[in-house]
Amino acid sequence: MYLCAKTGLSPAERERLILEHLPQVRLIARRIHERLPISVSLDDLISTGILGLIAAIDNFDPSQNVKLKTYAEHKIRGAILDSLRGLDWAPRDKRRKAKKIEAAIAAAEQKWRRAPTEEEIAAELGLTLEEYHAWLVEVQGLGWSSLDGAGEGTRRPLDWVADEAQKLPSEQFERQELERLLAEALQKMPPAEREVLSLYYEQELTLREIAEVMHLHLSRISQLKSQAVLRLRSYLAERWPIERGR
């Protein structure tokens, strides 16, 4: 009977493991899909996640003392995120508004020498507070995909934070420097925005779940999240030269 060369699994056992872990693929794909624009297909994410699952099963090494479920989650999530990095879902108008908000945040911060309030940012844009809040909801889908500069031909700043495999001293320094800048930016941020980012990116809650935790309306959480990300973008733009990480 044929056995997989790497894992020693028979075709029947391999198929059993794939079917057993399909719910894991769907769960991961749904959680990622909740954070993306509606134009992104959930079925496409699941299909890509299944490829990651198959790769995990075919390359799994029990001697490494890692559970298959844990290893599979890493491969599934990685496959889905890799498939998303080359995509650009945002209309030009949305990106234009995001850039204007970034510039307004930077200008207001320079004017007031502190993190500007929403009212001050809106005034810098020449908008009412209600109009500014509408802009924040509109650009919400950009998220970190814009912050990390995907598609610009450079290594993305967040890669330095996430990539533990880099061992060169220069790359370790770059990573430490970016972590320091991110910590500084978060410290200057209003507490509510900092909490939203923590719940969203660290604890991986959805916006709806965050709204329940913080006892705020979902639209308000969306505004806070967009504003927090744009604050980080503005802060890093002045302190993290684009040439770094090429």
C-alpha cells in the first residue's frame, strides 16, 4: 500500500486527517473574512486554507513535539494571508480619503504637539465631526493591509515584527526599532483606540465582539479602529523611512 514519503501516512489516513481538520479551515477562514471587505470571497479563502491544511499534513513531523492542530493552524492562516497580500481591494477614492486623514493627523499633531482629538482632525480636514466619522467608517476596510505597504515593492514594516526567523544583527535591530516606534505610537494614542487595537489584533476579537466588550455601538468601534490605524500610519510615515527593509 502506498505511503506518503514524508509522513508515512496511507492515502486513507491522509484523507481522514484532511476531513477531520476541515472545520478548522472554515473557522480560520471565517474569522479572517470578517475583517475583510465584502468583495472578498469566503469560499476562496476556504479553498486556499485547504491547500494550507494539505501542506501541513504532508509535511507534519511529530518528532518536533508540536500538535498537528497547532501546526495546521499556522499553515492554514499563512496560506490565506499569503493569498491576500497581493490583492488591492480598496477603490481609489477610499485610499485618497485615508491619505487625507493621515496628513490631517500629522498636521494637527504638529500644531498641537500631542495626539489630536477627533474634532481637531475633522477641523484640519474642513469637515464636520459627523462627516469625519463617515469617512472613518468608509476607510475601515483598509486596515493593516495599507499600513504594511503591501504591493509597494518593499519589505513591509510589520514583517519585521512578525518574522522571528530573521537572525542577522541588522534585521534584529530593524525589528527592535520598529517595535519601539509602535510602542511609542500606542502610548500616545487615546486609551479607547489603544484598547480597540489590542482587542482586535492581539485577542483577535471581531468588531462586533469588541462593541459588546466596550459597550459601544458597532459603528463607533469601526470609527475608533480606523482612526487608530491611521494614527499609526501617520506616526510611522515620519519615523520609518521607506528605504528600510528593502
